[in-house]
Amino acid sequence: MTTMFTATDPVTGRIVREVPVLDEAGLEDVLERAERAYEAWRRRPIAERAGVLRAIAAAMREDALHLATLMTEEMGKPITEARGEVAKAAWAAEHYAEHAEAYLAPEVLVSDASRSYVQNLPLGPVLGVLPWNAPFWLAFRFCAPALMAGNTCVMKHDRHVPGCAAAIAEVIARVAEAHGAPRDILQNAPMEHDLAERALRDRRIRAVSLTGSERAGAAVAQAAAREIKPAVLELGGSDPAIVLADADLEQAASVITTMRIINAGQSCIAAKRVIVEEAVYDEFVALFAERLAAVRVGDPRSEDTQIGPIARADLRENLHRQVTESVAQGARLHFGGEIPDGEGFFYPVTLLTDVEPGMTACSEETFGPVAVVLPAANADAAVAMANDTPYGLAASVWTGSAERGEALAREIVAGQVAVNGIVKTDPRLPSGGVKRSGYGRELGPDGIREFVNRQQVWVGPATG
């Protein structure tokens, strides 16, 4: 009997799609095609690769509503956010099409040679292991730089978004073929974890990129290390937002609300812990509560909805456990915190205050619309709380002095810090974590250089 990956509409709890899972013979075919496509793709001038990536972006923008609807259907992303995600994924393709040549330009280094330099050459087929929470953006964050560097991609997307995965592969194959490029530069490989590990161990896969859980990252890191293959891991986060007494509290409350509710709070870089100086704690909580209470939860197909359902029933159950445990530990529940009646996997916007380090909502990553606020005696105490986590993905600092914010950023152990602004991923800027949030960088010039051979070339004097 063929194993199937099943997509469930989180609004209704009903199955909307089933896709057969790859078997060993299917994986062998994928790997063979990836290697064959690589031999042709890597020899294409970078300008030709750029033309293919630009055309892929244009095709996605033309079909944005259909692609966005797949996300809404399979993981509950509000349709307005889903359209924005398609556009952002297209932007990633366009960005690397425009800037890859500069990012990969040879670097001249003076030595005893008549000429010496480092050039950036592709590695080969790269395996991408992707999660469900941003199906298009995370796929293109992985594949756009890898493809522009001359690699090919094998994509193991999350089992709960099979329609999104198939659509990504289809648009890339269709556009590539129309432009005379190999149609297999990216292939969708719906496979179980054991087969994915076999793919990683195969000689034809030269590197791996994973965005996912800490547990998945540890397993992939172990397998990649055993095979001596480069890996990039973007894992979980318990991201702090530090609000200092001299901050613009109105602005901080508004932007942190946005950071907390994007994608129903199901984002690794969402603000998970809001740490506020005691001098302005009560005032900030009042402003924050007002904004959170006004957020509209509803059917993600509606243009007015700001938060849709949690993606799966098990994720909602775990989120509710984190809330109830934190309340039992002494946190104050302002509103929310109850699973609503009715079908689907909805969860209300929830505000917990007077939270202390060590409570469940601080020690675990909360993946949902649950805002957690902690008081801190002063800025130094706030930074200490921010760093009191095994994670180190992203953070924000809110202060009336940009200079002070930049100084505090140097004390925060995180891969990226925003001062008086939203934490986001941007094709122009590198993104990644430290500690148990992973290693390596995606996006920007750093991201495209993760999966290249930084080859040193030494040229001696002519002998003829």
C-alpha cells in the first residue's frame, strides 16, 4: 500500500489533499536527475541563470492568488499574508538574479604568485529540508541563492504542505524548460525521514540546508558531519524584545504586536518574550493589551482576518499546555488561554504578564498567538534575561537612543538584532542563529557563499 502525505485544512479539520510518498526507486531517479541537471546548469553563464530566476519570479507573481490559496488551505495562513509571502519569495529570486554575480565575484589576494585569487564554484546537488510555516518563502530562501551559484536542489518539504511543495517545483520546472534550462534544477521529493537521511548520505548530495526544529537539526547535523558535508541549520528561537524606559512605548507596543501575531505567531523569529523595564512596565502592558485585544481572528480566506487557525491540532494542544502550565506557575492571564468550541484549530490571542524566567512560556518556544511579558529592573537585567535561553536566533531593542540600542545589540547573543524596528528576514541581509538556534547563514551575500567551493587559485609566472 502506497504511503501518502496528507494535507488538512486547519479551518475545518478535513483532509484536502493526499500525495504519494517517494520510494527508494523514486529517490534514485530524483538524485540521478539532480546530478545530470547540475552538469548542465553549472556551465550556464550566470546571466542565463539570472534570466531563468527572473522568469520564475514573474510566473509566481502572475499566479500569486493560486499559490497563496494553497498556503491558506494547507496551513491556515491568512490570504493577505499568503499573497505577501508569494511576493517575498519572488523577490528573493529577483534579488539573487540581480546580485549573484557581484556576490560571487573572484576575490584577488596578494601573494607570491603573479596572480592569486579565490573563486566561488558550485558544489553540486543540495538537499533542502523545509518546514510548513512559510512554505514558499523558506523554499526560495534556500533555492534562489543555491541555484544562482550553479547548484541544483532537491527539496524535501514538510509533509503537511504537499500542494505548496508541488506548486513550487512545477513553476520552476515549467519556466526552466521554457528558457532552455534543465527542468530538474529543483525537484520536489516528498519522502519520509529515513529516506531523507539516505539522500543526505548519497554521494550525489553535496550539502544540506534545514529549517526546522532543534531535534531535526541535531539529526541532520549528525548525519552531515558523518558524511563530511556542509550544512546550514536555522532552528527554533525564543526571541526577546527588550523595551527600555526611554522607548517610544506607543511605537514599541504596535510593532511588537505585529511581530507576535504574524503567521498566527508561528514564526521562528517572532517576538516570543517581551522584556520591559519596570519603570514603564504597567504603561507598556496597557498599550500592548489594547492592541492585542483588537486583533481579528477568523477564517484565513477573509481579507479582514489577521490571525487564522494554528496549523495542526497537535500544535494547538502543545501551545495550550504551555499557557496552562505558565498560569499554574504564577503567570497572570489577561485574556485568551481557552480552546474555542467549533471545528478547526483556532486559538485566541493570549496575553500572559508577570512571567518569570523558568516558567514554561519562557523556557520553551511558543509557536502561536501567545504574548509573554516579563518585568526587568533595568537594561542590564533585561539583557541578562534576553540571553537566558538556549536559543539565539533574533532579538529587538526599543530605546530612545539608537546609539544605546546598538551598544546593547553587542551584548545580546543572537544572530540578528533590530533596533527600534521589526525583526524580519530580508534577501539583502544575512540571517541565522547561534547556540541551539543553529549555524550558518542564509540570505544576503553570506547565504549564497554557504554552498560554494571557495577555491584558491595560485598562478605562477609563465614558463614558455
